[in-house]
Amino acid sequence: MKYLRIPMIVLGLIALLVGASLSLQIGSAEMDRGIIWDALVHYNSENLHHQVIHDSRLPRALAALFIGAALGVSGALLQAVTRNALAAPDTLGIHAGAGLALLVSLIYIPSIPIGMLPVFAFIGGVVSMVLVWGIASVGGQGMTAIKLALAGVVVSALASTMIEALLLSHSRMAFTLSYLLKGSLSGVQWNELEMIVPWIGISLLVSVMLAQKLNLISLGEEAAAGLGASITSVRITASLAAVILASASVSVAGSVVFLGLIAPHLAKLTVGVDWRWRIPVSGLIGALLLVWADVLTRIWFAPQEVTVSILLALAGAPVFIYFVRTRGVQS
């Protein structure tokens, strides 16, 4: 396994580069690589092809890369902290809570600066996570994997119901608002990308720095404490980083389902259980999956815009069931 890590990562990076290149080529008007290279290196604002690549396709491709990496690492952190392989931003209600807070801010504070959207999404994600952990901790046995999963279902259902109620009560805005929350990269602009990149970049850096301590936690609480790891502070920091990554993603692309759940499992299959490798590779696989999902939906469903969540759910659910049945769900 150790000897295959670097070759597998290199193959992943090549596949990611190919997917990003296709993302720049594919659209209502296909463009060859010469035009794309010229637009990237010698941008001319008066050239229509250059405008399409620079103002539409490039931010979309970069958004897929950053958001995919963010969701992959977010899922890895949650699985490490909870020691539950079913943990992910969508299964623990973080996506739904962030989406609800985002919707409330857009409806009731219409003049809100765009830079504040990730903050509101983060608040909603934190509230949802605290509710999930609180519900899962009730009872004599304390928090268990199954109770955590069920609490996530409850909180997600509650937040989703409130989202539907808000959309029904604001029917004029319903279509636009609902599309924002469905998991789509269509129409991503540079200002939205600039809004989330600092949040994602810092959180990814923190996540990598936490990897060694997450390895200690995986040994068990007593062993980790004996080796000098502050379990509470590591869990809080990792959880906050996971919520920031997921919430920043929701503020731009809506709820991209399944990605945070499956990427850490594929990373484990690729590089093993060491979180020093598994966290960055989860980000790489998340980016790879989202970039290619966006490319394939644009090819298969052209000229309509279909949310990437549809393809990820259709393709990913059978894969995840396979891993659960054949390899178990231990993190």
C-alpha cells in the first residue's frame, strides 16, 4: 500500500487536470485547447471566446476544484472526530442547517453583502451540528454511531421542512432560491469564488496540521490522552474546520450530496488509514469527483443544466453500498 501512494496520487492529479481542461472546453460552444490557452495567457476582454472562458468556465472549474476538496476533507474530519464512517456534512445535518441559514439571510436581509453569506451558512451549520451531537448524547449509552446517524436524519429533516416552508411562503423567489440550494455549479462568478477561497484555504491548512493528532484519537481516548493529545481541543478544532468547509461550499454551490461521505472511504482504499495521507487525498478525490461530475452532467444532459448532486447520488450510492457490504464502515 505504501509504495502505491505516490503513483496513485500522481494519477489522481493527472485525472483532475484532464477533467479541469474538459470543463473549460465543454459548453454551449466547444472550444479547442489553443483558444483556451490563449485566453488564459493572453486574455483579451474584447474577444467573445476569451470572455466566456474567463468569466464563466474558469470560475466554474475552480469552484468545482475548491468545493470538491472542501467537502472531501470535511467528511474526513467528521469521520475522524466521531469515529463513525457514516459521518459527513450531509448526513449530520450540516448542509441542511447551512442552507436554512443561507435562505433566511437572503429572504430577510436582501441587502446582505455577499461576503457575509459564508458566515450565516457557518452559523447554521454549527447550530445543526450542536443539535445533532446533543440529541445523539441523550440516553444512558451516550453517543453511538447509530444514534449519531439517526440524529443527523432528524435534524436534516427538520431543517429541510423549514426550508420548504420558507420557499412556499415566498413563491415569487422560490425557483431561484431552491436552485441555489440544490447542488449546482452553474453561474458561479469570480466574486463568489473570492468569497470562499480564504475560508476553504485556511481550513484545509488547519485540517492537514491536525492529521497527526487525529491519528492519536483513532487509537482511543485513553491512549490519545496518554500520548499527550488534548482530545477535546482537537475535536472542537476539527469539527469547526469541517463545518467551515461544508458551509462555505453550501454558500456557493448549495448542498452537494454524498461527496463528503464517499471521498474519505476512497482515500482509505487508496492510501490506508493514516490521516496524514488520508486527509489530503480525501480532498484530492473530492475535487476529482466533483470536477468530473460537473463535466459529465454537461455532456450527458446538454443543453440543460442539471445539478451535479443528481449524478453523484446515482453513481455514488451503489459504490458506497458496496464498500459497506464488503469492507465494513469502520473509519
